[in-house]
Amino acid sequence: MPPIRIDVQSAQHAYPVFVGAGLLASASEHLRDAGLTGDRVVVSVPPVWRHHASRVADLAGAAGPVLMADGERAKTLKTVARLYDDFSARHVTRSTAIVALGGGVAGDTAGFAAATYLRGLSLVHLPTTLLAQVDSAIGGKVGVNLPAGKNLAGAFHAPALVLIDPEVLATLPRREFRAGLYEVVKYAVIASPALFDRLAARPGLSARRPDALAEVIAECCRIKAAVVEQDERESGPRRTLNFGHTIGHALEAVTNFRRFRHGEAVACGMLAAARLSTARGVMPVEDEARLKDLIQRMGALPDVADLRAVDVLEAIGHDKKTVGGRLHFVLCAGIGRTDIVTDIAPAELSAAIASIGVRV
Ligand SMILES: NC(=O)c1ccc[n+]([C@@H]2O[C@H](COP(=O)([O-])OP(=O)(O)OC[C@H]3O[C@@H](n4cnc5c(N)ncnc54)[C@H](O)[C@@H]3O)[C@@H](O)[C@H]2O)c1
Ligand SMILES: [Zn+2]
């Protein structure tokens, strides 16, 4: 099957996203077709390189990849400074492309280094987690965490090219895969009843069949691209992508980012947001039931019974999306549709949070 192509318009430039099983084998040709004919530096993390080096050996060339430390804790300015050192040791010039091979951590960190070294180098994303394939590789946001909070140092740096190969997901730990699936559910809930039906029919996409995955991933990329094109800097429509994220981020924060994979927290956040939406009469109760059923069938979520609703509420108050005193909350107006409101009362939030099992 030929790869699926999605063209993304950004304020900086348009770029193609290709999705296809086995695509990484022809990565070099795709770079050339995208006009990236200069040198390149592949940046990856050890677990990904261990599994998938052979797929991109020609891209990395004799010099091999630059390997950065793995995990969210490595998404720092210190890692970026190390990458700058590696770039300079490899005589990177303005015509060198940085190729990020890995999950969202590698993409965001290498992407930030690419956005800032020599005032900006061409960036290619080769995302290897489901989350990175449906979310972080599209939209041009790059950045790292600061001690004061997540993603506080960053830039908008649109990639020149994104190549998504679902075959690499075969080696992804089960929990990481499922965490990515919850983001796929989010896209279905905010924009695509057809995608929702497809997931409901096969909630695990369990065999991880690359061809089936390619279609699902491409649909998510189309949705994200359409939203981001309308609103690159998140003043309006891009907020719909935050469905489930207000409460999800707060759950991550009150557990010190240790208990949940991000997607799992989003799944809990979507359940709470759906409850709030039905309580307001905005979402049909049958749709809330369908969402709950789908998420439950995907597997168990981390326990929340020991958490307190007041702490979660306080964390929501600290969320950067409330800056200016206004919480923009994304409601579901039925599978495939959203409604953003700014008049959510703490009592409503509290009831919604309690509905997923958090102590009142
Ligand atoms: N830029 C954006 O728009 C955006 C959007 C969403 C999330 N993010 C960021 O993405 C990050 C999370 O990304 P993530 O969930 O991909 O985590 P991650 O990059 O930490 O990857 C998770 C783990 O899986 C391993 N891994 C990756 N691919 C693998 C594969 N194919 N086989 C085996 N192991 C593999 C990684 O080495 C890592 O240990 C967060 O820092 C978040 O802030 C950014
Ligand atoms: Zn998310």
C-alpha cells in the first residue's frame, strides 16, 4: 500500500506528513524529495535505537546517531546544551537537517535544539510512540521542561517532513501503546464519530496491525492538522484538542507525574469532562455511556481513590490555561463535537472529579 499523505499548512511553511507501514525503509528518499539534500544528524534515545537502528542505518550514516538520555526527566535545557555540543562537534551547518527518531520526549527536545541552534535548522520527525505519531510530531510545538514546570521553554518550529511508520509500534510497551490510544479516543470524541465507531468495534486495535493502524493514525493527523491550521497558537479552535486535559493535567500534577502515563490521565479527564457535559445537558447520556464503555474495555486505569477533589481543583487553578483568571473548559457536545465554555463553577468540576472515584 502506498503511504497516506497529509499536507499541513503552518505560518512558517507547509509540510507533508506520510503515514505507511514500512515507510522508514525509504526515509532517505523522502528527505531528498522534501529538498533535504544536505547533511543530517539523527537524534534518538537508546531504547528506540536498539530496536530500530537497522530501519534508518543509511540515514544516520557512518557517524551514527546522537543518543540523548531517555525519559521525561531528560527533557531539559541540560540535554539541549549537550545536543548543541554534539551538533558543533559534527560541524552542523545551516543546511544540516536534524532528524528526531523517538517518542515525544526525543521529538520535543531534539526539536527545540533544532529550532534554536544557528537560529533554526530543518527538522524531520520520525515519531516512534503512538502518542508522538498522533500528537507531538504534528503542529510545530517543541520545547523542554524547566524546574518551574512542564514545557515552559519552547518554540513553534514546524518540521520540514514527518514520516510515520506504524511498524515501529510493535516494540512499544503495552502500557505506552494504550496511553497513546486514549489520545486517539480524544480525536474521535472531538471530531470523528466514524473513528469512534471504528475504535468501539476493536477497542485495543490489539493486534497492532500496521495497515489498520496507519489509517487510524492518519485520521488523527488529519484532525490535528485541520485544527492547528485554523489556530496555530492556541487562541481558539486549538483548545478543542485539550478535551480531557484540564482535569488530566491536574491528576498528573497531584501525583507528581509519577502515577499516570499522560494518556491515562487524559482518559480519566475525558470521563470527568463527559460527566460534566451530560450534567449540563450538552452531551447525550448515551454518548457518555459509549465513551465510558470504550475506555473501560481498553483496560484498567490507575487508581484515583486516594486522591482528594480539593487538591485536584487547586491544581486546575494552577494550570497555565487558566492564566487571566478564566478557565476555558472543553465540553463534549455529543461524539464528534465540542463546546468550549468559560463559566464552569468549582462545584461542577468537583462533582465531575468525584464521579471518576476521587474523594470529595
Ligand atoms: N509537542 C507537542 O505538541 C506535544 C504534544 C503531546 C505531548 N508532547 C510531549 O511528549 C512527551 C511524551 O511523549 P511519549 O509519550 O512519546 O513519551 P517518551 O518519548 O518518553 O516515550 C515513552 C517510552 O517509550 C520508549 N519508546 C519510544 N518508542 C519506542 C518503540 N517504538 N519501541 C519501544 N520503546 C519505545 C521511549 O524510549 C520511552 O522510554 C511529553 O514530554 C509531552 O510533553 C508534546
Ligand atoms: Zn495529550
